Amino acid sequence: MTTTPLFRLFSIPLALLLLVAGMGACSSERKSVLGRTYRNIVARDNGFFLAREKMRTTEATLYAARINDYNRFLPLFPTLDDATVTKITADLDDIIKKASLPLQYQPGSAWSDDSYLVIGKARYYKKEYEEAAKTFRYINGSSEDATVKQEALIWLMRTYLAQKEYDNAAAVSDVLDKEEGRESTARELFLTRAEYHLLTDNPKLAIENLNKAIPYIKPKNERSRTRYILAQLYQAQGQDKEAYAELNQILKRNPPYELDFYSKLLLGQVSDLNTDRARLDKYFAKLLKDPNNKEYRDKVLYEMARLDYRQQRYPEALALVQQSLRVPTPNRVQKSYTHLLAGRIYYENLQRYQLAAAYYDSAVQNLPPTAPEYAATAERAQILQEFAKQITIIETQDSLQALARLDTAALRTRLSEYAKIEIASRQQQAERLAAAEKAQEIRQQQAQAYTGVSETRAGNPDIDPVAFANTSTGAQWYFDNPAALSTARSEFIRRWGTRQLQDNWRVSSQVSGTLATNQSGSGPASNSGAAGPGANPGAGAAPAANDAAAFERGLIAQYRQNIPLTAPQLQASQKQMEEALFTLGGIYNQQLREPARATETYEKLIAGFPSSTHLPEVYYSLYLIYKDQNDPKAEVYSQRLRQSFPNSSYARLVGDPEYLRRTSQANAQVGVLVDSAFVLYKKQEFKKAAGLLDQVKRQYPDNALNDRVAFLNTLLTIRTQPPLSAQAAVQKFYKDYPSSPLAPQAAILLKSYQDYKAGSISGALASTEKPPVSAFRPGEIDNRRRVAIAPDNRPVVPVNRVPVPAPPASAPTSVSAANPTPAKQPATTVSKPAEVGGTAKPTAPAPVPTKEVSTQPTMPVPAAAPGGNSTPAPAEPTATPYLNNPATGHAVVLIFPKGAAPVATLPTDFATYNNRFYRANNLQVQLTALGDSVELVVVQTLPVQKAAQSYALKLRGPQSPLSRLRGAGYQILVIGIDNLPLLLQTKDLAEYQRFYEREIKN
């Protein structure tokens, strides 16, 4: 090493010069090579590196926490629920903070795009999908690194999948197809595409992409897991050989224990049962003996049951199912699939629907709502529950009627037999209980003799409370001694059974409430509806010998109460059977798809109930069933239907298959006319309303809305005819349409007449004021009583619904001033006010639609002007037919002059706009003319009023189809779905605009 003084003299300044030059070049503001290198190093090591490593750790945690339900396809990616996101939110916020450092302090570095990518991933895992999508789109549009752009597109595709925007995800996949593939992104690309095809129910393409992804998956266990998913897909497609090969690949690589265990189980399911069944039986027996598989014992038995199910060995499969269900395990999901297998066997293969109903109900209770099978399972469970209910009704009533047909002596003998069976059952139950208690006591004594310590010693954490109560002794009061109480209670139950605390408890018996027999009539089939805990067989002990006769008599008396021995009871029982048979036939025919059993049930209904009200529908259902089978019986039931019920809609359907379609069209037209008539009724144009109703009667005499037409005619009669005629009209409607949904309102009207006639309603009942605004659809009149009653039961001066100027200070103050009338209270008026100094003439009574008499506080009436002329009251505002209901569906209406140029293309433009931004709402766009001068573009249906207002507001944005129509002269309104037909009928745009400005816009 040179150490000359001259070298030392020049080396120190040279080093200082190089240091100063380096510091200047490393400034973030310099654009030199050294400066860029410095920025890149600082950006990578100070921010990006830390964020990336923490993201890798977080992702590893998420992938390890995936829930593996081996009864379904395993998930490829982590499942992001709210609980999971909450746990990692702090880490993700820290990742975003660290990844933002290079962007903030080292802008323009080579790691900016990578930092944005990490931020986008963090937002994705936080379920901030909109922000994540914006980040990925920004990277794709601004980055110059092709690898980072491709990775951003892959994550954008995953974001769209999380949002269920499958069309957008497919579009991104198409863009990636056009780019050059890169090995660093191949794994994520193929796995994301496989996830897309799984979500869109395209398993073949999912298999193709998984096969492409597996070579790029480096971790051994993750590759084995992906192969298992591939084997599941192969099995679902019936490609057992391919699934077998994939499972062998997994087992060769020594996978984790759980994956190894389930791979072996699945290997048995895809094996050839004709050649490998003996080997599989030995293999499953080995799995059951292995102590390491103790927690999986229920799953092994379930898979063994599936093997028998594949070979159609249903009794053996059900036996294994029962063994699996008896295994104690906290795995409720596995229990649900075991119940589901049993239910499927009973439902699809054995057609034992009552047992199937019980198993499907248990499966629904344990199955996760997110499971793909949940919806279909829940629907089938509901069907089978209704089926079991109807079957039970039929069997019970049939058994009770069979007992009712016996003579008195035979019935007494039969009931005595049933009572003895129940008493014997109770006795056996008591004996079993005593034997179990004795065995438990012996075990405790043996354990104490072996260990020297009593199991019921004080302080034992595993003590059985019952055992402690039975063995504990001590010098204490009798009712404070649990041992004495328990012993006494057991002795009482053994001798007397379970008795209620009541008078004459020795001779009072607790018996069942409903008796049914087996089909053979040899014994009780069911005892339901017990009045107490000891009502069912086996629920308590039999009474002592000295009280056995009284107990038996009590049981017989209770049984006899449920037997239809009188004519009304028999009629009620028959009616239950009739309704149950009709419902059961419909379940067989329409829900279970069992035409043979449906015809059997329907024909049983016809034979047993020849005058049933359901015969027209039953004949028509049998006609359709036999017609589908090309059976000549179809013509037989067609003739019966035409001969017995020629005027029924079913007879017309047989002769004219298009009858239903034409009838529905006619009903729709009638609905429009009735709506229009009601609008006229509310405007007090009674003659025009009556004319429309006459038109309905002439053109559509046979329609489904006749009751609504009649009710509106009744309302017109009330408003235009004397009270006696109006009352007669209401009575006629109530008599002609007793089952109409409007019948309760007619009953209220009749009650009002009766109350008025009895003097319980004081004041005038008639009024010429317009009825209040109603949300009327045919049959939904809300015609409130318009009577104001003073405290002394005299009618008071009617109140105007517009504000009245305050009286002068000298004027007397109204008593009601302390309780002002609410602004939107329904109108309550009576007759016109009398002039000052005059007496109001009594008004003819008219019906009132409600039971209650609404009252309003009154304002003082202004004094009469000189000359005898009273001051006119302010004019009442015109009642609007429109209703403001923010919770119902709404539409957005664009109003254009007739023939405006842009109108023709707007429906297409709006369809594109809605498909992009409002796809989930499934909006429809319709072009409609409103009169001769206006055209409407209607966008419907948005769920609530606020959603429609938000949609209308966003139409002002740059991406709206209206952005290019500056100065085109259009108007945007929001309208409820209930109000839209009214606007199209009346064509009175100005009236709705006033309503909109007053009720919605403000």
C-alpha cells in the first residue's frame, strides 16, 4: 500500500470531492443516472419491500385459513367474509401506508407501479372493490411495465368476480388473451380463469385451466390441493378414471394428513365397484380401526353409505347412515350431508315421503345457507313437510272414522284395548327408568370400590347433579334436602305417574288428546296433542293397581272425545279429509312429479266426495295427466267436465286452450277501465264513472274483477242516491260477493248504517266533498268517514283543509287552538256551513266506511259581513289522484317534444348505459307517446324513490346518454310505479308536475 506523503496529500481532497459529487447526484431532484439509481433503491428498500413482504405474510395467513368442506368443491382463493377482513384490516392499512411512501417521497421511481399494485391488492382484501378496480385500471393505463400491467389485469378480473360482474371479467380475460403470456403471471391467470368458469357453471373449461395452472404451482401441498379440486371436477363430470389418476398423484407426494385422508376416501368413490368392492370394504374397515381417524369416523361411515347407494343397496346404505348419525361429533356440516343422503334415498328411491320430510328438515337445519344445495334442499323440505301434514290428516281422520263406524260394544272393547296398551307402555317405561337408575348406582358403587373415592364427593368438577342429589345426605330440613326430594319424586312417579297438581289428583288422569289407529285397526297409531307431560305412551308410569280401573276409564273417555260420533263431528272430519286429499293430489302432481300417485289420490277424492267443490279442478287435472300419457281416459274426464260444469273456466280451457290467454287480456283491459272509473269518481264526475262501468259490463260480462266493478258501483250509489237505496246497494254487494276481499269493507259500511239508525252516530253522514286521495287499485277503496263531532255530540262546522287566517285579538280564542290540526290529516267534513243567524238544514244520512268517527278541532267562524253576506271561505285545493309512496318501485321519466331528433336513439343508448352501470337492477327502457305533443322515455324499475332520484341525478354526469343533448329541451321526472299507469291514462302531465314539485322534488 502506498503511503508516500504526496499520495496522502492528494487523496484526502479527492475523496471529499467524490463524496460531494455523489451527494449532489443522489438528490431526488437530479435526473442523472446516479440520481435515478438512488431513487429506485430508496423506493424499493424503504417502502415497497416492507409492504410486499407484509402482503406475502398476510396472503399466506389467508390461504392457510381457507375452510375446507370436502363435501363441496374446495375454494381456489381465500373466502373474504366480514370476520376475516376485520382481523386483517390493521395489517392491510399498514401495507397501504408503507406502499404509499415511494409514491409520496420518491415519485417517478421504477417501483411506483409495483407499489400501486400492492395498494390495489390491499384494497381488494379489504373488500373495497371499487377502489381496487380503479387502482388496477390506473396501472393498466399508465404503466410501461408489461408484466405489472398483466398482473393488474388479472387482479382486475378477480375484483369483477368478487363483485359478480361476470361480463366485465370475461372482457378482461379476452384482453389478456391478446397479450403475450408471461411465466411469472401464468399461475394466477389460469387459476383466476378456472374460478371464473366455476362461478359461471362451466366445469369443462375450469378443468382445462386447472390442468394448465398445476405445472406453475411450486409449493408441493398447494399443488396437491389443486389436484384434489381437479379430481372433484372430474368426478362430477363422470370421468372417474381421470379423477383416479389425479388422486394417485396426490398420494404419491405425501400430502398433509387431512388431504391424504380425504383423497383416500374420494379414491374409493371413483373406483370400479364391480372389481374393487372387496378391496374397498377392507380398506374402509382399516380406516375405521385406525385410532388416528377417530374424529373422522362419521365421514368414513358416510362414504361407505355412498358406496352402497351407488350400487342401489338402499337398506345397507340407510343402516350405515344411522351409524354415522350416532357418532358424536361437533361437525354439523357433515351431519347435514348425512341427513341429506338419507332424505334423498327415501325421497327419490323408496318414495317414503314422510321419512324423507324428517331427514330433509334436519338437513336444512344444519346445512350452511351458502351451500349450493341449500336452496333446493330447503324447497324440497318445505314441500315434504306439507306432504307429511296432509298424509297425517288423512290417516288420522280415516282411523277415527273407522272407530266411529263400530257398534257401541265393539268400540268400548277397542278403546279398552288401546288404554291397556298405553298403561302397559307407561309401565315398561317406568321399569326401564328404574333399571337405568339401578345400573347407574351399581356403576358408581363399583367405581368407588375400585378407586376408594366417591364420584359424588363434594368439589368434584365432573359430578352428575342427579347422582349427587340421590346420594347426598345431611341433617337438614326435608324440603331443603335434594336427596330426600329426588327419592320422593321418583317414588311418586313410579307409583302414580306424572300428575298435575290439582284437585282429585288420584282419580284424574293425564291422557292424550288425539287418537288414531294403525291401518289394521289393531292398536293406537299416534297419540298427539297431549294435555300434559304424561299424556303420550311411555311418558310416565302406570298407576297403582287400586287405581288402574279409574285411570283406564279416564283414558277411554279422552279417546272418545276425538271420535266423530255425531253428525257435525263426522261432517267436519270428512271436510278435513276432502281438503287433505285435494292438497295431496296437487303435491303429487305439481311438486313431486308423481302422476300415477296423483291420479290415484284424485280418483279417491272423486269416489269419496262426489259433491266436492274441487271437482272441476280435479277433472281438469286428471284430463291433463291422462292427455300427457296418451290415455283414452283423458276424453272421459273431458266429457265429465263439460257435462257437470259447462260454465266453469276449466271446461272452457278443455275446449279452447287459448281461453286463459284471452281471459287474462280481458282482465287487464277491465283493470284499466276500472282504474279510469275510479279516477273520475275521485273527481266527482260520477256520470262518466258510471258510464265506464256500464261499458265494462257490456263488453266484458265474464271477468275476474266483477266484484271490484260492483263495489265501485256501490260507492257511486252511496254518493248519488238516497240513503235507503245506498244501504240496499251495500247489502246486495255483501250478499253477492261474500268471499270477495272487499266484503269486510262492505260489512263496515253496513255497520255504519246500523249505528246511525240506532242513534250511536250523531250528525250528518252525507257529504258532497271529494273523497280523500286513495292508493286505489280495484278493491282498495279508502273512503274515510267525514264527520266531525263536537264534545256535546253535535255536528260542528266543517274545517277547511287550507290554513285559515288568524282571528283578530279581540276575537274569542277557539278551544281547539291548543291542539292544532296536523297538516296531512285525512279530510273530515260535513255539510256546508250555515249562514250567520240561520239554521243548518239536516242532511240526509249516507254510509260511512269506517267504524271510528274522526274529529278535528275547529277554528272560529268569521262574522258575517254587513248586508247579510258571509265571508267566503278560502278555496279548497283540488285533490290529486297521485300518491307519494317512497318505499315502492319508481321510474325515471324523460319528457321530450313530439318528434325530437334524439328520442329515437335514446332507448339503445340507455340500454348500454344501464348494462354498464346498473346491470344488477335489470332496468327496462320504453318509449311511449303521451298525447299528440309529448313523448316519454321511461326507465323502470328502480327499487325505491331515493334510488330513482339518485339515478336521475347521475344522468347529469359526463357518462350519461344525455350528456350530448345540451339544450335539447327535455325534462326529467321521478314517478312511482303506482302513479305511472294513471299518468298514461289521464295524459295530464301538468297535474303530475304540480304533484311532483309539491311532494317529491321538495
